[in-house]
Amino acid sequence: MTAIPKPATRPHFPHFSSGPCAKRPGWTLALLADAALGRSHRSKLGKAKLGELIDRTRAILGIPADYRIGIVPASDTGAVEMALWSLLGARGVDVLAWESFGAGWVTDIVKQLKLTDVRTLEAPYGKLPDLKQVSPDRDVVFTWNGTTSGVRVPNGDWISAKREGLTICDATSAAFAMTLPWDKLDVTTWSWQKVMGGEGQHGMIVLSPRAVERLTSYKPAWPLPKIFRLTQGGKLIEGVFKGETINTPSMLAVEDQLDALRWAERIGGLSALMARSEANLAAIEKWAAQAGWVGFLAEDKAIRSCTSICLTISDPAVAKLDAEGRAAVSKKLVAALEAEKVAYDIDAYRDAPPGLRIWGGATVETRDLEALFPWLDWAYAKVKPKAAAA
């Protein structure tokens, strides 16, 4: 590959990190001027803002009226852990793992909760396990979209409508960008800092009536930390799902998320958010087909994520290198782009195969991606090993 002239056009916003993700178009700090700073989250004003956040979330995502929505501590991780520690153990569980976060849930279930009736259904990065193996008689824990692998489940058809077990879905990089079939999901979690470009710290948890029934009829054999407790005296703590959070939330982050939700409403709601993400994936697919040196970790388009878009360097001259050699090339490429201030934080996740990870969620403008592509080609020509380039 010969040298490529440095591109003249730069992305307006070079933020392509997979979390915290780009702020929504038009965002400024001034938009947070109405935050309830210095006020108790339990004040009338504080509870009103938290309740509004829950209501707007329900409306945009189309969450059924009889599903509970709560704001919980510790981001998506805290929300998932709350579900695992509060609900598992009543029956056998199937755990799906095809990337690092799913593997983390396996570790928690097997080594921390020490459950014995566990089936782990695994697949390598870029693939999905055989979803047909999931038993409707067992609980199932899975990620809807693998943030570190760029692989998503294509739909909820594999989940039985007559299931006896609960479905516990980590949807942190799927919510607001992909269709979530609420009738198939009993526990769904995500965090603010993904598709909506919010700030870190807070998680969301959605419970179906079936999940609530499990919570109020089953008591785990292990003690539960305070931040995981959703019941008291065998009854659901309803306040958690009305904005009475378990611990103190950041009212600045709450205001920021409210702004993101209002923006989503203005542009057309969930369908518009999904369309923006899919347009970003389509733009990257078009460029990759023309570039000739890059491919997708998820080779099957049917399971390819439109948010966490994971790329490999497919040029045979680099692909034949060992993992350390391939990682060195991608890190040099990422460093060259960051030095030019045209792309930040797009290296592959530390546990994933070497390559690039470009966020394509709804807050990213397609035109910024299109401005990035010539820079990617320029950077690759710059860092490609000389022996390989000859």
C-alpha cells in the first residue's frame, strides 16, 4: 500500500468510544442548567425528575405498563448483578457467553454464587452459541449485544413464549438501538452511557410481572447487600420503581439523561434512534468493502452489531501475524488517529481479538464516520509494516 495524502476533512466530533459514548448532536453543558443540584433526590423536585426519567424511558422504548422500571447503582454491571444475586438459584440456569461480559456473568454465577446446575453455552468472538440449545425450563442469562465482540442476537424468536424460566438480558449496548421484544424479556438492564450518550454510574433495570413474582416468592440462600435488595418483608419495594432510588443518584447525570431522552423524542423516538444506528453500520460496511484491508469480527451480517462495530485487519500481510503482532499494528493505527485528533478510543477491547471498535450508536453522526474513513485508510498506510507493504 503506497502512502496516502493526509485527508483535508476531519470529523466534527471525533468521539467514537464504546463507553462513555458520544454526546447527542447539539449537546452543551448549558443544557444542564436546570439540574437539581444541591437538592435532595428525595425532595419533591428530585423525585419528580427521577420519575420523569422513568416515564420517558417507558414511552420511548414501548415498555409495557405492568413492567417495573428502576434506576439502580453501579451502571449496567450493578443492574445485572442485582438480577443475578436476587433471582438465580430457584431453578437451573443457562448462561450464554460469546464475549468478555457474558464470560464475566459465567464467572459470577459459577464461582461467586457457586450455583451447580449451570450450563454454559459458549462461542468464540464473532460468533453466537447455538441458541436452540437454550431450555425453556431453565433461567437464561445473556447479552443482547456483545459490546466487545460486535455480535448481537438477531431477534427473540429463540426464546419460548411458554418458558418456565426467567430471561435475564444484559442489553446495555442494545437498548435504544435495537428492537427488544418485551414479551420475551423478564429482566432487562442497560446503562445511560451507551446509546443515549449519558454519563456513567447509573444503571436501569426492567422487571416483567414474572420477574416480580420470582422476587416476592423466592429467597436466595445467600445474603444480599443493601444495594441489591428489591424486596422487604417478602414484598416488592415499589418506591424503587417510582424514582425512590436505593442510593443517592447524581442529579447532574439525571438531567443529562433527561436531555438525551427529550432529544430522542424530538427526532422521532425509538424508530429514529434505530435508523441512525443502522445507517452508521451501513456506512462502515460500505467503506470496509471498498477499503480492502479491513473486515468484521462478526462475519455474519445477520448477527452484526449496529452499535459496537468491531473490525479486524484482514489484509493478509497483517492477518498472518500472531496476536501480539496484529495488536501492535492496530495500536499504532489508533495512536496515529488520536494524535491527529480525528478519532478517540477505537482500539479493540483488551480481551477481544486485535482490531478496531467503532461506536455506531444513535448519538454518532454518519457524516462524522464518513469523514473518518479516509483517515483510517491514511493511518493504515502509515503504520502497515514496511516488509508487508513492499
